[in-house]
Amino acid sequence: MDDLWVVLPHLGAGGAQKVGLLAAEHFAAQGLRVRVLSLRHNHPIKHRLPENVTAFDLGPDQDDFSVHPWLQDVWNRSLLARGRRFCVAQWIKLRRFVIRVVTALVLRWVQLTWPLFEQRIQPGSEASAVRLLNRCMRRIGGDRYRRLRQLFLEQRPKRVLALLTKTNILCCAAVWDLPIHLVVSERNDPRRQRLDRLWNRLRRVYYRRADVVTANTEGVLEALQAMGTWQRLDLLPNPLPGGLNLQGSSGSAARDFEVLAVARLVPQKGLDLLIRAFASLPEPVRAGWRLVLVGDGPERNALQALAQQLGISVQVVFEGFQSDPLRYMQRASIFALPSRFEGMPNALLEAMAAGLPSVVSDASPGPLEMVCDGCQGLVVPNENVEAFAEALQHLMGDQALRERMGAEARTTLRALDWEVVEPHWRSVLALP
């Protein structure tokens, strides 16, 4: 029997993936049997997998709705075959729609009648409402949920750490009546995260199964507390990667004139705002500086076009995804976090550990728990390009200020070293 499973939606780029793999590597090094489970089959792996940790996935998806033999007959171009494929496809769409509507109504009914059923709808309960919910979940989660449930039934790990909302919900449903210690981790602020209404209702119901519901910031913790009553609600801070030296000098004097952002290239991260802010700086201020973007995503072409349109494409460097961005942090002078909403971004913590002062937006409370305005960096209003540009200009023109804020950032980060946070992690995971 395995001591710990870390369950992730995939092993691609992302802060949750980095935290999950850090935890897996740390506890496996202490002799625990640790495995990492990806819910997505054959997804490109972007992070280094620990040598002493086994990674596996659920296997290829097999959607019951899409394996109808008439749909497999794609090479038959006769009018009859085309008509059959069209009819089956419409029936599948209608069936999926009806399932979602019925499930949403059931969940709404459960929420409205919760005071009457609160004692009956509990993990392990055989109440009719619970059975109805689980039947709906088998339809919503599809083959992925059924295989996850079967895997838990067969393998019975002692502990499960799930990360990210939909993965958390699937794990809660899959271990609903099993004696497995389950910890779920929210990585974004639920008040700002765009989540389908159905999944939001599922979260409110299924998180009751988790032995511990965790968040990585106090702000997200407050949002979760307002959503419902959980068995245990606790803060689970992001640990720092091993090998980061918080004791030595940050070496600010030898740094390049670079403003660095490390993020997925998606609208949430606000990199379009950063490019506009950098472009709005006076030419004498911007001269000699570069804006370096480390990360990849669907917005890359749009961001490159924006830099071209604003006439700064020569000064904006797209480095793509890097599994270890530390070398960029060690040479840059300023770290920028213009996100429209966040949890507790690992990139910010790593940049602070590398001695970088930061310019962050006040969109979410997580980053503000680490960066105080004028201390570890500068805080600006969310989506305010002019204010972001002013903060960048202030830091770009004052090396002494950058060095002072960078040193303060490194001091702040000592509270997240594994030696400090490990006892709390062990408590949450019910490890001896």
C-alpha cells in the first residue's frame, strides 16, 4: 500500500504541478512510498520528475458517448451512413445536455434542502440523496471518473493530496466512502476564478468529504470559509524548491537590466498589461532594458503582435517554457506580476528567493501577503497600466532601492523553507 498519492490534472506547465512534485520528491526522499497520478493520458511532461517517485496516468479516455459503432464508420460516405452519423451525434449532444440539466437541478435541490438533509448527506452515508449525487457524478466525470474510482478501490493508498478544483472534486467523489485520508488544495481565489456554475455547486457539496481543505493564502482561506463548513480548513503554504540559498548575497550589483515575468501566456496573467506598461515608459528610461517573458501558452502570438504594434518587439524577449527559470531570476533586476487574479504564484516566491524586488498588482490577496508596498516591492492597482509603468520606472532608476527590496524579499522567504513548513505539511497529510 502506497503512503501518498499526489493527484494532478496533468504534468504540464503550472504552479500546482511544481508544488505537487516538490512535495512528492521531499517525502519520497524520507522513505515514503509516493506516486504521482495524472488524470490526463500522454500529456507532455514539462517538469523534471523525481527519481524516487513513480508517475502514472489513468490511460486513454474512452468516452461512452463517442464509441458508438455508427460514429466509427467515418469512411462510409453514403447518404445513409452520413444520416446515421448525424442522428447519433445529435442524440449524444441532447443526452449530455439533459444529464447536465438534471444534475444541476439535483444539486440545487440538495443545497436548498440542506438543513433537512445535513445529517444524512455525509461521507459514507447511504441516503438516497447521496446515491443520486454519485450517480450524477458518474455521468459528469465520465470514463475518467470511473477509472479513478476503480483505481482507488483497487490500490487503496493511505493518503491522497489533490491539487486544482476539478481534480479535487473528482477525488472527493471517487473516495467518498473509502477510508483514505484526503487533502484537497485550492490554488486560486474562488471569488475571481471563472468556474462553471455546475462545478462550483459540486465543489460546495463534495468538499465535505475531504479530511482537510487547504489553500495557499489567507485570502483564499477566507473565501473557502465563506463557501461552507468543512471537516478541517487549513493553510498549506507553498514550499520553496530545494537548493535555493537564502543566506548568501543576492548579487544585485551584477544583474542585467531586465524586467522578468514568469507565467503561462494566458489572459489571467495580465502580460498584455505588462507589455503596454513597458512600452509607455519614456525612451530614455527604457533604453538599455529588456522585458523577458518566460512561459508559453495560447496568447503567445497575440502578445508578440502587441509588442510589434507598440514598436518594442526588439526589447521584448519570449523565452518559452523553462522547467527551471532560476537562471533568469538570478540575472534579472526586477520581477513583474501583473496578474488579473492569483493564488500564491510559485514564480513570485522563487523570484523573491533570488533577491528580486517585485512589482505586483493588487488583484488578489495572495501576493500581497508576501509583498508589502515599499518593502519587498511595489504594489499597484489591478489593470492600471499607468501605475504599473510608474512603479517600473521607479525601480529601474534606483539600483540601491532594488537591492534593499531584494534583500528584504529574501529575508521574508525564509519562512517558507522546507525545514519551517514541513511540520505543518505532515500534520495536514496525517504523516507521523
